[in-house]
Amino acid sequence: MSETRIMVNAPTKNVAVSVLLTIFFGGFGLLYSTVKGGIIMSIIEFINFWLCFLIIGLFLAPVIHLICVIWGVTAVNKYNRELLDSLR
């Protein structure tokens, strides 16, 4: 007898898209990966914008941007892993 296999086409997220969006748009680009993280980092970037007038924000901006990129990659990998685990 033949074995029947069911194929499910689940919408996974792309890590490269996440990296590009967070590089170009920061916290707003992080919304692609994780909504909660995008909101949190957008608020932090807004506060950092005002800190730029005190000079300290200029040094924090690259660090915050790098955190956004790392958070985006981590969130996409976690989302894809959980999606694949739920289909097994």
C-alpha cells in the first residue's frame, strides 16, 4: 500500500528581510519580526533621538541599532522554529 503524505505550506519569515528592515528602519523594521519588540525599540529610539541633543544619544544610536538587528534575527529564528515544531 502507498503512504499518503500531507504537505502544509506555512508562511515562514525571512531572516534577510528582517536584517534589511531593521538596518534601514530600526525599531519600525523590527515590527516585521516581532510586534512587541518593534514597539519597545521604537520607543527606545524615540527617547534616544532626544538624548542626541545631549550628545550621549549619538554614542547610543549605533548600539541600539545593533540590538534591533540582533533581536530581529533572533525573533525570526524563534518564530520559524516554533512554526515548524507546531507542524510536527
